[in-house]
Amino acid sequence: MRKSAIILPAIVVAVAVILSSLYVVDEREKALVLQFGQIKAVKEEPGLAFKIPLIQEVVKYDDRILSLDTDVIEVTPSDDRRLVVDAFARYRIADVVQFRQAVGVGGVRAAEDRLSSILNAQIREVLGADQVTSDTILSEERGSLMLRIRDNARAQARSLGLEVVDVRLKQTNLPAQNLEATFARMRAEREREAADEIARGNEAAQRVRATADRTVVETLSEAEREAQVVRGEADAQRNGVFAEAFGADPEFFAFYRSLQAYESALQGSNSSMVMTPNSQFFDYLKSDTPEAGAN
């Protein structure tokens, strides 16, 4: 009984010591073995490992690619148009020993604070450089600017044991106080362009109307000229016919002309005419000869 009372606690203590000396490193992690705050071992391969119980402790860090959203900052490109920039970065812990020495017990949170400061400083430096305008930032050259920010930040982040994998600009907008002024300027530009287009359209319409009016005048003038020519030819033919008729029988021609004069003078059913009895207008109607009366 006494032996059992001694052996069982010893076994429990031995098992506890063995278990506390074992630790497992996941394939997504890296581990440091610390003894009184000093690094004694580095475990980067997944699997089971040992440490001295009670004396040593294990600190694990994520070995995957991590994401960091930077604070929204304002930058001023070379054209003095302020922009609000929102970015994010992808990074990983490349050197776990250097990482521990740089950030201490602060861990990932302290590292991200320092990395965020590095990224913001590089964003301001690259986007505020000479020959970098707001149009450049919003153009296809945006990709090369992000590469420059990444390379500069990567060089500085090595001192933290970090590797900056990528940096991306999520948004580049105007500050809220400048949006209304920018929209007003855009509206004014569009209204000016619309006014120019309307003016050009009115000018073109006036040219078309002027051409059409000139064509109408020319067409009417040509038609009037042709009509005058046709009327002149018809009058000439009529006069020729009259001349032939007068030459063939002057008395009949005179009689025919008198009838035409009567028809023109006595129109309607109640026409009246006042003249002297001896007027020559009705010579053919008042003749005393039977032949003339018959005519």
C-alpha cells in the first residue's frame, strides 16, 4: 500500500513532466523556444518537439501570408490635387528570430502597427513624388506605383523580420470637401462642351438653310426664266398665227378681234355699257347691210 501510494503520484508527476516537455508545431506555424526570454531553439518544420518543462516556453507565430489594411490617409501629388488613399498589404513572417527581437512580446499587433507606419510613409513618398500627378495615379501607371511602394516597404520591413508580398491601392478618391467643387467643375465643363456642340450645330444648320434657300432661289429663277422663254415663244407663235390670219383675210380678222373685244367687255348676265350711238365699238352689230347684219 505504501509503495502504491508513492508510485502513483510519481507516475502522475512523470506523465505531467513528459507532457509539459512536448509541444506540436502545426504546418501553418513557426515556433520559438524561449528560456528566461532568450531564444534557445527555432522550430520551423511541423511535427512534435521537446522543451525543458517549467524553464522553457514555446511561442508560436503564423507562417501564412497575412493581410493588413492601412489607415486612410491623404496624399498630395505634384498637381496639388489632394487624394484620399486606402490601401492594403500582404505580408508574412520571414525570419521568426528577427521578428521576435524586433517586436518582443508585442507580437503581430506591434509588428502591424510598425508595418502600417512604413506603408503610409512609402505611399506618401511615392504618390507625392515629382512628375506623379493625380491623373497618373488614376491611369494605367497605377500598377507601377504600387510596385514601387511594395519594393520600398519591403526593404524597410526586413528589419522587422517581415516580407512584404504585395501592396494594393484599394481606393483613391477626392476628399469629401472637394467633391462638390470637382463635380461643379465637371458640370461646367460638360455644359461648355454642350454649348459648343449646340453652337456648331446651329452654324451647320444655318449653312444648310442658306444653301437650301439659295438653291430654291436659283431653281425658281431658272424656272421663271424658262417660263418667260416659253411664254415668249408662245406669244411669238400666236402673233405669227394672227399675222397669217390677218394677211389671209383682213376683214374676217377684224371681225374676230371685235368678237373677242365684245366677250371681254360684256361678261356676266347683267353687264352694262354706256357709250355714244356712233361709237365704232359696235360697228359690226349696227351695219345696215344684210350681210353685215348676218355676220
